[in-house]
Amino acid sequence: MRAAKVRDAAYRMRHHVLNMGEAQGQGYVGQALGAADMLAVVYADQLRYRADDPHWDGRDRFLLSTGHYAIGLYAALAEAGIIDIAELGTYGSDESRLPMSGMASYTPGMEISGGSLGHGLTVAVGMALGLRHQGNQARVINFLSDGELDEGSTWEAAMGASHHGLGNLIAMVDINALQADGPTAGVLRTEPVADKWAACGWHVQRVDGNDVDALLRAFDSVAPDRPSVILCDTKVGRGVPLLETREKAHFMRIDADEWQLCRDQLTEGASA
């Protein structure tokens, strides 16, 4: 039942992403499609929140470090009832609460303004430490990317989290092997990435980030006494073959006549 609920949410979220992307004709659609299963597990199964009170003190904090993935998070927030699905139609427009890069000052449920990569985990460590000092049992879940592992501040934060034994901190790394300057392995090789997190003292799991069952098992197996990282191998454009095979996939320009084809492929894949 858990897995079915998450899969249904991820499917709807992918449709939301395509609808938002069509409003602009371009964007970080591929990343959002690839990460939909990760975000659906968080919002449909893991996160404690109150849709009508995004600032509830007892909520778990979800920090989107990769601000350009905001299109994916907006889809998750809509499915969670934190923002209205109809508002997704304003994505990226003037005066919208849903800018193309995530801004905490604009969007309900957006905990931090991401985008300058390498900041998310540092904020998450401070937030998790502060919650522990307050006696607050809330967890902090930080979403970051494999390209973000190029940033030294990420590893400084990783060491700090382990030093303080932050069992209330979970990092999710989207390993889609792509960043703005090209394939991640060609820009700055980060493998063996699991060994590096383990050397920093984290509980490490690596899973198929598009496998809902594997993601659920990983969350069920996080460590209670130290920070946990779930390394998620994903496919850019997941669920839409046209976009999965597109060569330039970081910031996609999709022609006007292709959007409905994308939706049709997503629907066909779900029913296959």
C-alpha cells in the first residue's frame, strides 16, 4: 500500500512538471522527472507536516539545496496540499510564488532558498543541531545533487554532521551523472562516492532512485545515532522516453508540439 501510494503520487507529479514546463517552453524538466520518485517518497510517505500550517514547529524540514529542481518540489507541494494545484500554472511567471529557482521567501513549504550549490547541507547541519538542542524530535532531510559534491563546503558539512552525531539528519543525493558543464564524471570525478561518505562517518546506502520499493527500504533503515545518506541513482527525464534519450538534458528546450507527446509517453509507460 505504501509503495502504491508513492507511485501514484510520483506519476501525478511528473504530469504536473510537464504542465509547468510547457508554460515556459523550457526548464529543468529532466531533473524533476528523474527525481520525482525521491520527492514522492519524502512527501507521500516520510515527511511530517501540516498542509495548512507550513511553519508548524513539529514539522520535519525538507531542504532543497538544488534550487533549480524547484519545479519538481512545487509538484510535490501541490500533491501534499501545501499549495493549490491550480497555482502550478503560474510557474515562472511574473509575480508568481513559484519562481524557476526555489525561494523560501515566496513559496509556502520552501524551507531555504537554494541554487548556489554547496549551501544546503551546511544549513541542514545547523538546523538539525538546533532542533536537537531545543529537544525537538523533527528530522531534517536535505536533497542535494551529485554535481553539488564538487563543492568543498558539502564535505565540511558532512564531517560536521558526523562529529555531532546528528541522527536526525538524512541526506538524499540525486546521482543523475549530469551537471551544467557536462557529465559529472568528466567535470570532477566523485566516485567512489559511497566510500567518501562512509569515511566521513555517515550511514550510507546506495539505491536505484527510481525504484520506490528500494527508496522506502532505505528510509526504513536509516541510522538513529548518526547522519544517514541515501545515494540515489536516477535517470534524467525518467518516464518520458523522448526526454530520457535527449542529448542535452541539463536545461531542456522542448518544442511546442512535443509536450503532448511527452504526456502521452508518460501515460503509456504508467499503464504498460
